[in-house]
Amino acid sequence: MIWKLKLHWQVFIGMGAGALVAIFLPDFAGPAGKLGEIFLRLLRMVIVPLIFTSIVTGISGIGDPRTLGRLGLKTLAYYITTSLLAILLGLGLANILQPGRGMEVAPGSEISADELERPGSVAEVLIRMIPANPVRAATDGDILGLIFFALVFGLAITFLPERPRTFLTDGFKAAFEAMMIMTSGIIRVAPIGVFGLIAGALSTMGLSVFEQVGKYMLTVALGLLLHFGVILPALFFLLTRRNPLEHYRAMFAPMQLAFSTSSSSATLPATMRAVETNGGVSNKVASFVLPLGATINMDGTALYECAGVLFIAQSLGVDLTVGQQILVVVTALLASIGAAGIPSAGLVMIFIVLDAVNLDTPAAFALVGLMLAVDRPLDMFRTVVNITSDSIGAAVIAHSEGETLHYRDP
Ligand code: ASP
């Protein structure tokens, strides 16, 4: 019986069935998509309370601000290093493979990029991290604002006298555990959810433009594959001396969810559960590293920003100087930090990088429109890379804090 199989096999069957429905029974793809929508809403329902209770529990449990500072520095160092490695890989591949050379934009095939909302400047993104109203941050799904408030609140708890401190830490810990139980329940229905998500996503993909931008897609896909299959596992091995396959096996469920939802934020509950239950990382480290990672650490997105802008420049016959390419590297890093963990957020942030090298022209925007048409499959892969890097970060940092990773088969 299907439900006797392990969860990840059930999810695979759900994905395959979703693809079959989209191809052979397109009339049913719409109603099936509704199942995906219900599943996504369930996941999104737990994100805000899960992040909040988890961070408050984790931070108030750390207690010592020095430990917190050390964790913070390590986390940032890891996130910046992996994102930069990903960007340099994207830069190298785009220069070698030259996906934009000889591109001809067939008239009428471009889609207007106007429908994409432009992001604010980098400074604006940073300032907006401080929520003027934390309740509104929670209701608007402003994750960075929520993280900021939860960090400060958790820290404040550590300064309370013992009685109220224990009262709050016990209460938040209990609430966090209840959220984890809800998360596990929602993940049980993932096979049905991904069935709907894949059926819905495949049926709305514009197929005709794939040929035109095939080389660009291949370049990005190859970069993502190398980062996922070589760089991240090598880094994991170097820093923990453990077999990366153990980690990848333990993270299979969140990877599948990242692929089906194209959203690091929606995947966060599953990532936290897998890192803690299948990887043995403490709640203290996981609750600090993962929510932050889901919003600011996006290796796949960073690689894509860089390769995407080089593709646009090449297509327009613009030769970027070394100085300009360095600018692309730096702004791609900032754009990936600023991108939200939701579908196609990375594509929107590409405007920041284009702007930095004065490529904000109508011709460039037409190409962004073309990239939008084929964004979904790339988004699926880059989201998998994004959450894999977060989970490795949690494992590496836990290891460096003296924790032993206890991997178990999910
Ligand atoms: N969808 C990606 C994520 O949630 C962000 C992106 O569009 O690159 O991680």
C-alpha cells in the first residue's frame, strides 16, 4: 500500500502523479492545484508562530550574550562564504559557456517585465528589518522583521529574574513543541500537497520560450548542480569530517518540499524538523541559524542573479569590464540577502543587479520578461540549493559548538 512506503517515496509518487495529470488530463490540473494551495496555506499557517516560538526559545535558552554573538558571527561568516562561492561559480560558468552570445530575441516572444514589482534599494531593505510594528510584521509575513523582534525579545527574557524568566521560557518551549507537532502533521500530507502543486505549476508553464533561453537555463542548472553536488558537500565534509550523504539523506523531505513549493519560507517548518529530528542538531542552534537562513542565505538565488545578469549583458552585446563584474558579484550577494523566501523573489531582485551596472534599459527588461516565462523550473532547483545550504550551515555550526550530529534515516 502506498501509505506504508516511506514518506519521501510517497512524495515522489505525488510529484509523478501531478506531472501526469498536468500532461494528460490538463482539465484536472486546476482542481488538483487547489489541493496544492490548501497544503501551502497549511505550511504558511505555521510559519509565523513556529519562527517566533522557536527563536524566543532558542535565544532565551542560550542566555549568555557572548555565546549569542559567537553564533551570530559564525552564521554570518558561513552564509556569506557559501553565497560568494555560489556567485563565483555562476560568474565562471557564464563567462565560459557564454549563454547569451548569439541570442536573438524573436519579436513578440518577450513578456512584459512591468508586471514584476521592483524591490527597494539595499539600504531600504536593511532599514525595513526593524519592524515599526511587530504585530503587523507577523500579519504581513515580514519574516526579517519578525526575526529581529523575536531575537530582541528572547534576549530581553534572559535579563529577567528567575521566576518570570522560567515562566516565559517554559511557556514558549511548550508552544514551540506544539508547533512542531502541528508541523509533523502537515508534513504527513505532503504527498497530496505536492501532487497538487506540481500539477498546478506544470500546467501554467509557458513551454514555447524554453528553446530560446535553453542555454541560459542549462548554465544556471549546471551551476546549481555543481554547488549542490560538489561545493556544499565538500564544505560539509571539510568542516565536520562526516559523510555528506548522511546529511543529504536526512534532508530529503525538505528538499522535496523546496522543489515543489519554490519557497524557502514555506519549507522552513520541514527544514527545522529534519535538522533537529533527523540530524540531531540542538534547538538552540537550529532555531537561530535556520529562520535567518531561510530569508538571507540563498546560494541558489545568488548564483542565479549573477549568471542571469551576465546572460542579459551578453545577449545585448554588452561586454562587462572586470570592475563591473565585481560589482555584479557584490550586488548579487546583496540581492540574494534581500530576496524573500517566496517563489520568483530572486527574479525580482535581479533589477538591483541590473541597475548597478546600468543595464536598466527596456531591452534588458524584455529579457527579464523572457526569464520570467521560464522561471518556475529554475526557481524549484535554486530553492532546493537554498535550503540545503541552510541545513548544512546548521549542522556545521552545531558541530563547531561541540555538538555531535546524530543522523538517522527519516
Ligand atoms: N524561491 C526562492 C526561495 O524561496 C527565492 C528565489 O526566487 O530565488 O528560496
